[in-house]
Amino acid sequence: MERLTGEHLSYRYGDRRVVDDVSLSVAPGRAAALVGASGAGKTTLLWLLAGLLRPLEGRRRVEGPVGMVFQQPGLWDHLTVREHLALVLAGKGLSGARRRRRVDAVLGQMRLADLQRRRPGQLSGGERQRVAIARALAAAPRWLLLDEPLAHLDGTARTELFALLADALRDTGAGILLATHNTAEALRLADDVIIMVDGRIVQQGPAARVYGEPVDLRAARVLGPAGELAGQAAGGVLRVGGQSVLEGLDPSRAGPVRLILRPHMLAFTPAPDGPAAVLRCEFAGDGWLLHVAAGGTVLAVCGRSPLEAGTAGRLRAVGPAGGAW
């Protein structure tokens, strides 16, 4: 089965190795999100997979055309929107009628039909990025690589382009690799998630599994708030330093346990004699996020109502406590 594959890829800028022995593959028809902080090596890895950089070590394997969308649209000032798409199709062996139909289809898909006679200087930032995506889609690439395509947008423009991008990616049938630091968007768009830290891949797999079963706290925090508790489990209770810190565990768990806990996995109940205490409370739009000191660490907990700092209470596990080993 054909795949876009990188095998033991490495690359260095000066003395800094920004991609370090990375192997990954993207399957046709699936969308993968490459997630990591700024400087993790995501862009360099995309350039290596696209063939725009030569690796110091390792190699890429690819069958079929590759399309790429960069952080900056990189449009040509003298061409109209329509001409950008038509130029990509030049030399593809298509008749004039087929080229026109393909351009019309992509213009409609990206809601650019009314803007097709405009040049880049007459477009907003969101519109220019839509043209860049349309240009990459026009040639029906087998593989589509996107480097932070929404990074320079915010507000309504970002929301609208995200919706368009999600629809477009579902319709392409291409293998997708999206590099982003926006974890919420990555989880909504991707079938698979690849977590990159300091030039290395630390975890990859189906999005739900990577989110719910992180290999360690570092990987967990790339995808959102997470905390860690380590102690002795017995009778459905986790004890840390002899103190009962977390209730509601699976009673079958016994002995030393290390848990990675996300906010939705925990509930906090006020109790004057409780071993946990609220440090601060933040409104999160659809509820409240409590920052709770417990067992020598601080955990983020979903709450239904605000609580004052200093409120004592008890913690209970209300969802699967992923990442235990």
C-alpha cells in the first residue's frame, strides 16, 4: 500500500539538530496532525517530507504528487485568483474544458468564485490563504502537507477558514499531514496525531488514543492541560505519602500507580476536612476550570460552579485515568 514515509530523518541548523531520527508515515485518505510547540521541528520535518530540504540522514518515500500550503500564502501579485489555479494545471495534459471545470470546482469548494478576477492585493488575509489552499488542491495531489495554515488568522476569519478546510480535506481523498500548535484544531481535523518535542516524535497514533493514553506527562501537555499523581492504589483509593488523595479508582488497581489526569477525568467536592484545596478558579466558557493542590502537585479539574481559592475538598476520578503504568 502506498504511503508517504519518512525513515530516520535528521536535519540540523548549525549545531542544533531540529529533526532527530524521525520516522513516520501517512496513509492515503487519512489526516494526521503533527503537533508540538514552536521550535519543535514541525516545519522542518514537513519540508523534508515535501522534498524541499535534503536530510542529513534518512530518506523519504513518496508515490504520487505532493501539494503544500505554507504559513504565508506566497501568492503571485500579478495573477488573479483564477490564474493561480490555472497555472498549477498547466502542463498536466488536460484539455481546456477539463482545466476550466477543475478550476471552477475548486473555486466553488473554497468559496472563491466571486473573487476569481481579483489579485492578491485586493484580498483579505483569510481570502489569500484560501487561495493558497485552493492552489494546492487544484492539481488533486495524492499527499497534502499544510504548515500552520491558520497561524496568521484570528477571530471570524480563522473560524470560517477552519470550517472550509475541514470540509475540503474530507473531500480530497488525499493523505493529509497538518503541522500545528493549535491542539483543539488538530484533534478536530485529524484521524491520527503525532506529537513532536525537541525534534523527536514522542508519541503517534489515533487521535483519541494519543489524547486519552499519553505515554508521559510531557506528551500529554502538548495536547492540553494534564497533571500527574503517583502513589499506592488500594480499594479504589490512591494514597500519596499515606494520605488518601484520589477516590473512585478501579478497585482492581493495586500497588504503585502513576496516573496522568486531564480535567474531565476529575471531580472536586468541597469538604472541610478534604486533602485537596482550590488554588484558583477560571471561567472556561462552558464551565469552570479549578486549579487544585493535591498530593504535592497541582491538577486542573472541570467544575460546574465557581469556588473560592482556599476551598478544601476531595478529588474523585470520574473518567478513565489514562496513562497509568
